[in-house]
Amino acid sequence: MARTTRRTILQLGIAGIPGAQLLSRAVASADELAPQTQKAESTLNKASVCFRIGEPLWANAARFTELLDLFDANRGVTDEVTLFTSETHPPLQLDEILRRADVLRDCMAAARARGYRSGVNPLATIGHHEENLPNSLAGEYMPMTDPNGNVCRGSFCPNDARLRAYIAKVYEALALSKPDYIWIDDDVRLFGHMPIGACCFCDTCVTLFSERIGTSFTRDALRDALGGGTLQDRLKLRRAFLQHNRDTISTLFKLIETTVHAIAPGLPLGFMTGDRFYEGYGFDTWAEVLAGPSRAPLLWRPGGGAYREDKLDDFPDKAHAMGRQVSVLPEYVTCIQSEVESFPYQRLKKSIHATQMEAAAYIAAGCTGAAFNVLSMYDEPLGEYAPLVAGLKDARPFLDLLVAHGGRVAPSGVHSGWNEDTYAASNPDGAWFGGPGAPGNCFEIWATGLPAAYSAAHAPVTAFAGDSVLALSDDEIRAAFAKGVYLDGPALTRLNNMGYGELTGFAVENTVTIDCIEEFIEHPLNGAFAGRRRNGRQSFYKNPAQMLRATRDGAQSISRCVDYTYAETAPCVTGVFENTLGGRVCVAGYYPWEQLQNLSKASQLKSVMRWLSKDTLPAYVASYHRVNVWARETEPGRYAIALLNAYLDPAASVEIAVRTERGSLAFYDKHCARTAVTATVNEGDYARFLLPGIGAWDVALIVV
């Protein structure tokens, strides 16, 4: 059937002419393959890789041919060509979507003819922020609204009936363009629609929430209630609001799923996320909704920042954010393409090396592929990007190797203590709407060579910071304390006030804001570092120190506090305790999350984490290096361990301790070169291995 006839049928259906919408769906369905059955794959043998292509590169047929030629010249660099619907971030007018759908159909067919899967990525379903407003969706649509009544004119409320009707028409048009898949972008969120923050507090949303909890609110009353009342009342109301946010997105996804699958049964749908704490981190539910009753294949794209290389720590930070996102996905979601983005796509802002490294690091943290959004956002020759594409082709075998060995197995190690309700505990004693709530407390801990875990179920040790414990249930708290727990002073105080003092073993005696220095005392956990000192320089880096008092028999100090004459000012600033649940506790009252990377403190920290875990950490870097570790036990006794040397010096003489009885391992560098390594020493449950060098900001893989 000719495209013009299809478009006529589609327009009739949109106009509401009886029977035309059913006909349009039937026409599309007749061309589709039988619905696919979704199933969890026990193993993955390669990475899933795509390139995301901006509208200026596909709208010009000659330029798009040049792009496909570039991919052909680097065959293997990508499996898929994904086409953005627009180059600007508010939703498009419907007529423009209809016009572009015809062009998208032809481009996807051209990509498939070259051997690539191809699909569409609506850049804006509800809108990101204010941009190109004269040429974007306008009219009687409810804008995103913050708690004070401010609005974003480029983003719209997903609970608005008029917007929902528009969205249904957009996804009908895109489904009829015969994509291999459709990606929903990360504008489907409720925080960060510039120039405002927390959303949505329009009249519709306030009414829906009021109906949910059985209390009538105005916008101002709801805002004040979320930051007022008793602590118990605030937390209860905030949890209910997070559930409202989860349901808002679920309802939108149900509309998209039914719309698309009525036209194209079994068509894979994908969603791009970030750390969605304000939205309630409802990924498991959203995945079920998008898969639909037929359990169509589902795609996921974890995302975050790290668009340039001027701040290298953004890369491991984004990897950890992706690890959190992956950790709550159902096991059957196996196609997880990390966002690798270089906006605004100026080649000198991010090197080939950094782009290769971050794709590998994101797979190390839990993704099973990469979605590269790294090419030009202009209709211009692609010559300057040819070396980048060639470099990513060279990196592809290592990405495949990482996925083949790690798959969807969760990493095990130290957990940062977050859960889906963490945002409810953000600023619990006052106004609610701060940042997105991502826990950064473990960043330096992980960077010392201790393994990261992103779910409590895979964590021998959990590290709780401050008020985050208020988001946990009694069962979650007790489960953590039955294993290993690392606490700062504010978390200790919160837990004691919640009635868990019998499990913590300590209380905060007093807080000191100047001239505190930590000194390690004689204790087995300090070993040869007894007498060493750590000065966080409170005059520069403002961080109050909590002096600790033992409250239970068996609670022991491992560090005391001294002043600048090295006279003792408190006998305990870091302490350890074994509780009645059989779990172990370390309370760190002095710079517990930062300035951990001198030799003595990093060594003490590794001893403490081993002790807390009762030697169940799967692996850790025993030498003094700035290396991130993601360790997976893929089968009993079999480990896949990814390492990121997060340092501008090559990492020579890295020694890794692995919980294994085996005497050898295989080490793979980023070129997939394999080296057999024999254990140098056995130490209890751990074997130590001296590894070949790891390049600056490179990823390596160990298989035991």
C-alpha cells in the first residue's frame, strides 16, 4: 500500500472518523511479523550497540547515505541505527510529526537494507525544557508546574487529557512508520524540566493526589504539608507522593503500550532513564507496563551526565548511577544499552579514549550494550567523526567480551544504602524539594578498590549516610544489621532515635567542628598503621566530626581524636561492634565519605570492610591504587571482575584479592589480549594475584 494511502487512513483515524482508526491499525498489523515472546536469556554472548542519529543527519538523504557509508566502512561498530524525531526538546506539532514519519520510514528501510536494525526515538514525549517554542507544540495543554506555581513552557503534564490524546496520535504515527523498535526518551520524568525543578503541581495533579489519599489539598497546602507536620506525617505523605509519581508514569506508559501494540503487536519498546529518585524509581513496574500483556521485548537505556572529559570522575559516577538503574530491572530485561553521550558533540570535548572507556565502564556496572549519541547535531560532512567511529569499532570486541562474561549477573560488594523511597528522606526536617537524591556517599570508598553493589540483596556490607535510613523499613534495617553495616554519625543518631541502639553499639557523645585529627590506635584492624593520622582540615573542608561513646559491651574504638599538639581530645572517633543479630558494625565519625585515599586510611578501610563482611566480599584491590571494582560470581566459584583504573597514571603492580581457592585467573586488557596470572599468596579465603598493568583510565577484565 502506498505511503500516501496509509497516511490518509492515519489522518482519518486521528480525526475521529468511525472505523478509520481500526482500519489504520489493521493495515499496519498486516505488515508486521507475529508477536515475539519475551523471555529472559540465561546468557548473553555479545553487547548490543546502537548509534543515535539526530534529525539533521537523516532529514537530508545525501547526508544519511554518507552516514551509512561511514558505518559500512567500519562494519561491526554498530548493530542498530536509531533516529531521533527532532533536534529540539519540546514536543513537535502533530502535522510535523506526520510529515517526518514518512521520511523516517524511508530512512529506516535504507538502514535495514545495509544490514542494520533501525527504529525511532521520540526526543520529546512530554518535553524536556524551553527551546524553540515558536515551532513546537502549543495550545491548551497543561504545562509542567512546580510547587510554587511556576511553569515550564516546553514540557507538559502527562496527566493532562489533551496531551494524552496528542501522545496517542504521535505514537500511532511512529508505529505506522514500521520501526524495529521505539525508544521513549528521558523527558518522561517529573524533576528537572528547566527552568523549574520538582513537578507536577498543576491543578489536575493536585486533585489526583488528593483523591489518592482522601485529603483535599490546594497546591500551596500540599507543598507545605510535604515539609510540615511531624516527621512521621511528613514521611508518610512523601511516600504517598512518590507512589503518585510512579503511577503518573505508569499511566502514561500504559497509553503508549496499548497504542503501539494495537498497531504493531510485539514491537519492542524502550525507555531511557536516569537516577529517578523523585519519580520513585519504579522501573520494575514501568517495565511490566511497557512489555504489556503479551510480554513484548523490552529495551532499557540507563543514562546520566558525563558529556565531556574535563571532569573525569563524572565517568565512574555515571557508571554507579547506571548500576543503580540496572539493579531494579526485572531479569528478563536483557537489552540494556548505556547512554554514551557527548552533547553538544564537539569532538575536542571528549577523546576517543574517553568514549571507549566509558562504554566499557558502563557495561562493567551492569549494562549489556551501549547507545552512542556522539555524532554531529548539524547537517554537515562527517569527516571529523570518522576517527571516532573507527575507534569505537576497535573497542567493540572488548565490549562484547565484557557482556559475554558478566551478562546480567548483579555485582556484589558494598551498597550505598539507597532504596526506591530514598527521596522521601531528603531534608526530612524541612522543605522537601532539593536535589534528585542520588546517594554519593560510597564514591571514594568504591574508588579505593572496594567492590560496588547496587542492591541490598547482593551486599555483604551496606553503608548508611545521614537521613537515608529514614526511608527504610524495619525489615530492611534489620536485614542490613544482620550482615555488615558502615555508618556515619548522623545515621547513627537517626537509628538510635528510631530504637535501634541495641544494634549500633555506639552513640554520638558530641560534635566538634574545628581542629580534629583522626589517629589510628593499636588494633588488629589497623595492623602496621597504628599511630598513623588523617587530617581532614576542617578549616578548609567543613565537615563536623562526631565523637563516639560505646553503649554496648564489646564496642571498641579503632581511632581516636587528637588536636594539633596530638593530645587526645576523644578516645573514639571510629568504632566497631558485633551485635546480637550476628552482624558487624563500624561507625565512622570522622570524614566517613571523603579524604579516604591516603595509604593508611585506604588500608584501614579495606580491613574494616573485610571484617564487616566476615570475608564474604568477592574481591577487592589489595594494593594502593585508585581502581573501581565490579565483581560478579557468574557461577559457583566462577568470577567475572571488571576493573577501571580511574587515574591518569598507568596502574602498575595492581594486586587483587579474590575469594577463591583457584590458583590462576585470566586477565584481559581492553584489546582483548589474554594473560594467565598465577596466585602469589593465599590469605584465608582469599588468593592474591599480581596483575599486568592497566592503562590510565582504562578498563580491564578478570575471569576466575
